Amino acid sequence: MTNTLCNFAAIQTALPALAARLLENSGFMTIEDIMILGSHDTLKFSKVLIRCGGGRYLMEVQASLSFCKLIEQNNHDYVRDISIPVRA
């Protein structure tokens, strides 16, 4: 399967409660949201936008929590937020 940006319509279909929460939070995700999305068979390969103090990264949902831990482990940077990327 090829990695793609998160398709909000796919989230609405597969995980309607999560989709409603994301709409309430303007697309920003909590750790709980990422864990729910990461446990889904298909959507775990979607990408999320991770914004740090020193950069922005597109990362697969299934790897995003580990990536965030690595960023914060060295105390040189921090994770601002994680959100669903928007296609321009």
C-alpha cells in the first residue's frame, strides 16, 4: 500500500467518533486520537503533520508517537502539535 495523506472522508467512514472529535479540534490530534488512528488496519499508513519548534515533518501515523519521543528525548526540540495535513 502506498503512503498517502490522511483522507478525512476515510476517517469519517471508518471512525466517525474520531472524525467528529477532529472537527471539534480543527484537525489537531491528541495522543489518544493518534493511538485510535494507528490501530486501524488501513489508516495507520496515512500521514500526519508533526510541527516542532525547529521544523515540520510528515510522518506515518503508526510511527508518529515513536518519532515524537525521539524529538523530545534529546531536549533540543519539542513537539508543538500533530494534525491532519491539508492538501493544497
